[in-house]
Amino acid sequence: MDTASSPGTTHAPSSYHSRAIVPASRLAAVLSGMRQALPIVLGYVPVAFAFGVLARKTGIPASGAVCMSLMVFAGSAQLISVSLLAGGASPATVVLTTFVVNLRHLLMSAALAPALRRWPRALQALFAFQLTDETFALHVSRLPSTPGDTRPEPPRAETLALNMTAQSAWVMGTIIGVFGSELVADVRPLGLDYALPAMFIALLLPYCRKARRFALAAVLAGGLSVLLALAGAGQWNVIIATVCAATLCTLLPARADAARRTARNTACADASTEPDGPGESGDPDGLAGLPGLAESDGAGRAPTL
């Protein structure tokens, strides 16, 4: 008998309180994921609108264009597919081209796979299906992707809400473009193709503010890309410039870290504790890894640009 309870007093079981808290926390996680996806939404809607218009101009049915955004969900591949279909390409050519264009997703998925190792297979498949270049740029800075990363894993509801919000924006933009295609004769004068570069600039700026290395890589890649384009490198200018700038800016901090380790080992020779490795939280430039991630990864993970 509970002597602390007065007659006629009832107490709700503790599980009731947990059931009341869980939905509230889950809703907060969903709203947080949707909020984080807002920069992507602003970039997806105009580009998806352009896709919807081009798809209708090519002769693709409205339902086919919307289903492509629902089932394929690959912006560059969808636009390329529209161009190929407009040129009379065979279905096999469209499928093969889409496969080649989307091969980069293998690398992005491999980079995030450690963060999803405890997820059920069904949720992993859903996450992989909705992974894009833009959502990858966000997930790589918020998901612990190495075994030694001690940062807490964000709620799964937040991560999935981010992805679903991005795809919903793409689908809604496609629907608007499909039904507004009769009002738009040509999407090129509207400058909608600038939406994705502008969105990537918005995603890149926080990194550039926290680490000089990322700002240097961005400036070098942009300048080298312009020079290569003027030299006649064609569409390869972006890839070549990105690889060169990322490689250079990855090697520079490695030398700086080696010099700091040598100085630390000399200063701490008589101390009882070993000096911290690269990636400690006192690194103001985030030279040991991605900004915001290096603080918790004492092993110093490889940077991702």
C-alpha cells in the first residue's frame, strides 16, 4: 500500500508522461528538419518549375513529368532526359545516361553510410532515395560519419523531414511548371537556371565563415574555373577546377597540422598527458575537418569539400 497517497487520489502512470513527451519532441524534430531545408526549397522550386515547363514543351504528359519528379527525383538527370527525349533518343539511351550522371551518388552514399549503420534497412533505403547533392551538403555537416565521432546523432525524424521537404519542394515546383507551361514561352529569359548556383553559394557561405581553408578553396575553384572556361575547357572546367582547388586546400592544412603537432610535442614533453591530435576544439580555423565537426573528432577526420 502506498502510504504517500491520500484516499481518492489517482496517479497517471509514468508511461503516460513519456507518451505525451515523445510526440511533442518528434514534432519539434520534424519542424527543425523542415527549417533546415528552406535554403534547398528556395533553389528547388524555380528549377523544378523550369523542368515542368520544358517537359510539357517536349511533349511529356503532365502526369509523366510529375511522376518523374516523384520516382526519379534527380534534377540534372531529369533535365538531361528531357533534352534527350526532345532529340529523339531511345529509352535505353536515356536510362544509361541517367545512370552515368547519377554515379556520384555512390560516393555520397558511401560517405554517409557510417552515420546510418544503426538505421533499419527500410529507412536507409528511403534516405538513399531522397539523397541529392544539396541534401548531402547539409547532412555531411550534421551527421556523425566516423566511428570516433562523439557528436550525438540528430533525430531520425529531423533527418527524414529534411529530405522529404526537399523532395516535396521539387514536386510542387514541377506541378506549378506543368500547369503554367502554357503561360511561359521560354524559360531561358527568366534566368531560372541561376537558382541552383545561388543555393549552393548560400550553403557554402557558413563553411567559408568558419574556416579560411574552405573560403580559399571556393575562391580558387571559382577563379580557376573561369580561366579554364576562357581557355576553351568546355564543361570540364568546373570539375577540373574543383578537384585542383580541393586537393591543394586539403594538403595545406596537413602541413600546418604536422607543424603544430611537432610544436605541441616539444612543449608537452615533460607533461603527464599526451598532446591532442589534429582536430581539437581549440582550432579556430577548423583545419582538421569540416567546421563544427572537428571539435568532437579528436582523431581528425579527412575533410569533405
